[in-house]
Amino acid sequence: MTEQRTPRQAAVDWLLFLRDDPDDEELKARFREWLAEDPAHEQAWANVNKTTVMLTDAPQALWDETPVKKMKSARQIGSGWLRRLLWPVAGASVAVACGVALLATPDLLLRLKADQYTPIGTTKDVLLADGSHITLAPRSAIKIEMAGTERHIRLLQGEALFDVRHDESRPFRVFADDFIATDVGTVFDVRTDATTTAVAVRQGVVHVASLRVPAVDRDLHAGEWVRIANGQPVAGTSAIEAIGAWRDGTLIIDDEAVSDVIAALRPWTTAKIVVTGQKLADKRVTGTYDLRQPEASLRLLVTTYGGKVRFLTPWLGLVTDH
């Protein structure tokens, strides 16, 4: 990165480098140094990624009409060739090209922040130095902070099941959005997304605290859960075997909305699932679904309650009331 480039050109460089090797810690450290060198670098990076994220969520029709869709990947033809192509292209064309690059590695920006990450449709077991065990659900990411008397895990996105080696002198805390879950010798599940953060206990006791108003500050025992959805806390109980059952590829649902079940299936499939029927989305569901066959489970869920699933492309599924 020694040649003279505009901040935008350098940002495109970094996007391609990080896309090709998102787990390279030395590369990520050099990227952070570049980002901190000049406010213009930070602004260029933000601009490139703002348009890239918008394009990632764009309809498939956009890519069908975009000439760069027909390109070979940068990995096939070399990042240098694609980079030289991108540099002279202005405005939206750069954004489209960057969008195509990012589509090859979903959650790229999240992976830069995370110590452990799982892609769509896969789980991952993580053994910590203290003997504690974490299982990450698909599209989940954590940051691990273990130093001195502190054992902190930050759930950046998704869901994780924690089996903690208890140590009173080194409290084990999980931070997820506004929740802080502190182990008291236990197995517990934590989930966070754009609207909801939840903690459920499979074994033992967890103390849960939240800084939001109305605040949550209580112990949870086996089978108990608490969640904050759209700023409001709700508590309840579940069958113990349902908590963390996703680790074995099973989703156990007890009187939940169809929309919530679809949300639970989304990380397991590469298809973007769009729900257009609110009547169906609000129906209450009880049942067991196979997470390893998410498309089949989606069809079973929707057709049982009178709806339809149409896969317009392998990457886009449409759920309607009828």
C-alpha cells in the first residue's frame, strides 16, 4: 500500500485484500493503522461500504442487469487486475463492483471485528483456554477478551451456547447489545439481532442485567429465559431440551409467531427469505423443525398454516399468505 492513491482507491484495495483473506490478523492490524492515519481514510472506507451494503440487499434483478456480474471472481483473475479495473471507475460503478466483491464474502465487516465467526449454515465449537466451551450458531460472531481476572465474551451477532468452567475469582460475562449475562456455573444460550436480545438457561444459574429502562436485574435458573424486544423486557419458561437444541440441528418451537420461526431459519439458508403476508406472520406455532434442511422446514411451516413459499431464484424466497 505504498503507491500514491486516492482514499477511495485505497479503500477499494483494502476491500479486496480483506475479502481474499479475512482471517489474516496481521492484515487486519495494518488495515486499522491505515484507517487511523487520516480522517479521509475513514470517510472513504465508510462511503465504499455504505453503498456496498445497500447493494448486498438489492433485488436479484439488479445483478442480472449488471455487466460486472459476468466477470470472473477476483480470486480467479487476480485482485490486481480487478483493482486496476475499479480505480478509474467513478461513483456507482465502483459501488457495484465493490458490492460484487463483498457478496463473495458475506458479513465481511463483521468478520474484521470478530475473533470467531461462523458463515451461513454452519456451526462452530470454540474451546477457551480456561476450559469453557462455546458453540456458535450460523452467521454468528464473538470477540474474546480474556485477561487477568476478567473473562469477557462479546456476542457481536447471532447466537451462541455457553458451557462455562466456573471460577469465582474470574467471573465469566457475556455482553450482547445491552445485556450482561454472568455465569454462576451453568450452560446458557444468548441470542442477539437487530430487534431482540435474549438469554435462556439450560443448566445452573445465570445473572442477567440490562442498562435499559425498564431495567432487567435478576437470576435465571434452568428452563427460564428473558429477552428484550424493541426495548421491552419479557420473561418466561421453556422446556430445557429446547434451549440450545439448534446445536444438534433441531429447532423446537412452543407457541411462537411464524415470523419468529422464519427468523430462526434464516441463518441456516443462503436464500434471502422475504415475508409479504402479515396475517401468516402473526400466526402462533408449536412444532419441531430440521435446521439442516431449512428450505424444506420453511415449506412445512408455511404450508401447514395455509401460506405458500416461492423460490424466485436460489437466493430469494417469497412467503405469502396464500
